[in-house]
Amino acid sequence: MIIVDSALQQRQKEGNPVRVGMVGAGFMGRGIALQICNSVPGMKLVAIANRHLDGARRAYAEAGVEKTRAVENITEINAAIRNGEYTVTADAMLLCQAKGIDAIIEVTGAIDFGAAVVLKAIEHGKHVVIMNAELDGTIGPILKTYADKAGVVLTNADGDQPGVIMNLYRFVKGIGVRPVLCGNIKGLQDPYRNPTTQEGFARKWGQKPHMVTSFADGTKISFEQAIVANATGMRVAKRACMDDCSGRNFDQRGG
């Protein structure tokens, strides 16, 4: 990470930040905007696409950026980025095509739409960071094949569970130990959680009940662990079995 930090600091010093466009301005997107705008020198969030422009403006405002420009076509977004303006739009594909954007962060949680965004970004030679476990866990390896062919980077993000687990996996391998299990253990998991039971929590934290439910009932963890499995080649854990000399099967409980 020191190497990455140093590279970003150098780009900041040269006045040539990595220009990022973000698709999606929900709870997670607002947090990403806050982090990039305030804590990542050498990187600039130049555009946010969201179905509702108010959501994109809110993400910028919470990150301390009050002045934004709404754009509706490729000419407008290219000109705005060239002029150093922060842009908002309802058309995510503009971010994928804009000349002034180096990388796209996809953070919608939608599979069909997210896949279209990622493929369009790859088509136009942009690197992609997927903060969309539903998309990554479903067709991430397929999208990675397209990215490799195009010579661009497709990756998950450091800081969220899959990225943190992969850092631990890399560390364990680096000290000469073979990792055999990657776990994501949540004490709050309850398969009977539903949008009704989670409504109060969601309201308190400004989130959506169905999304909070996916955190609590194990759905989100399953998608995130699918991402880790795709990255490591690991499979779903299962109870081991062995045969005795008579051919009878015994599991690890003894029979």
C-alpha cells in the first residue's frame, strides 16, 4: 500500500490525478465519494452517475463539493471534465465513454445494468473497480476475461470484505503457509431476517430495508465469499468423508 500511496502522491504533485467516475450514489457510493474527495490525494472523483440527479448531488455535497454541473451528452461531460468541473448525470454510459475519465467505480448493486456499465467501460479502455458483490459474484470471471483481452484492470476494492480477505490470504501465503479456508464470520447472521424486521435499523442509518436484510440473512456474505472463491480457486466447505477397509463410508462424526 505504501507503493500505491507514493504513486498517488506523485500524481498529486504533478497535477495529474487519477480521474474517477462513479456509477451509483447510494449509501456505499456516498461513503466512497467522501473518502476520495477528502482522503485520497492523487485521485479525483470527476463525475457521478445516478438515476436521480439529487442523489448524485447529495453524494458530492456530503463530501464537501457544493458546485456541480449536470450533463446530458458526451460533448458536455468532456468539456466539463476538461474545465475541472464536477459533473452529475443520469446517463451512466457517458462516464464509460468520457475521454477525461481513467477508471469507473460500479457501485449500484444491480446485475444486468452493472454488467452493461462494466462492458461499456472496458470497450472504451477504462479500468473498472467493482463495488457490486451481486455482479462480481455472478459473472465476475466472465467480465475479467473481457478486461484482460482489452488490456485494462478489473478489480474489487480494498477495504470491503473480499479485498480485506484477499490481503490476509496474500499475507498468509507470503509467510510460507498454505491457506485452506477463507471465512467471513458474522455474529449477527439470522436467516429469518426480512425487510420488516430490518425496517427500523434501515431507517436509523438511512439505508434500504431490503439491502440491510441481505446483510443480516447471509445473502450478501454469500456473494462476497463467491468473489473470494473465484479469486483463490477455493470451493464451498463441506464435511469430509473417508472409507474404511470394508468400503463403508464414515464421516468425521464417526459413522
